[in-house]
Amino acid sequence: MPLDLRSRSIRTLAWLGDVEFEREVRMRLIARGDYPTHRLDAIKTLIVCAESQAAILAEIEGELDEAETNVVRRARNTSTRGTSRSQRNTRAYRAATALEALIAHWFHSDPRGRERFAALIEPPLTLAVDRAIDRAGVRLRRG
């Protein structure tokens, strides 16, 4: 059931998108095989972080339509008051917030959103999962 999230704060969108993004990451990790849960958490953390999410957004930004670009712009312009992040981390944090808000927009407001997610996010997300598994040095155990 699509929700009208246009009147919601961008932080609410990002909060909801964070859940959806993490779920997608978790589903992709368990599709790869059976890992000990502490390893799954370690791999997930490499993907569900501001820097990784910012990199994914950078890869897809040129493909966004006007409505999607507006969501991203609103989210990037959200204040990060009260945080002690460096300027580099603030940039990554704002980009991650923008990606999360975009995902919430797709999953809950856009009738073609899941198709857009599949077309735009799945390729860089698959690559991020591959890299995180390699970086974590975890061996796949088939269940």
C-alpha cells in the first residue's frame, strides 16, 4: 500500500529507507550462503555505512528522474546539527541520508519504485556485497 510521504520530514523518510536498505543487504548476504551471525553483522556493517551508501548514490545519481532528484536534494540539504562529524564524514552522512530517503520514496510512494530499485541499486549493491565479503575474508559455507 503506497503511503503519501511527501509531507513527512526527510529524516522520517531516511529512517524508513535505512530499514529497507539494511533488509535488502541482509537478504543478499543470506542468499550467498550460511555464515556465522557475527560474520554476517561484520559484513553488513561494511555495506550499511555512510561511506558505502554515499558511493552507491554517486553511481546512480545521473540516472535519477526529477522527482527522485528532488528527494535526494532535500535529503542532502538536511541539517546535521548536533553531530561531531568531520566535513568528509558530514558529506558522506548527507549522501547516505539522501540514498535512504530515496529508497523510502521508491518503496512506499512510487508505484514503479521497486523496479527503479532493481534497475539502479541492485548492480552497485551486488558489487558492494562482493567487496564486503572479500574484505571480511569470510569463507562461504553452503547450508
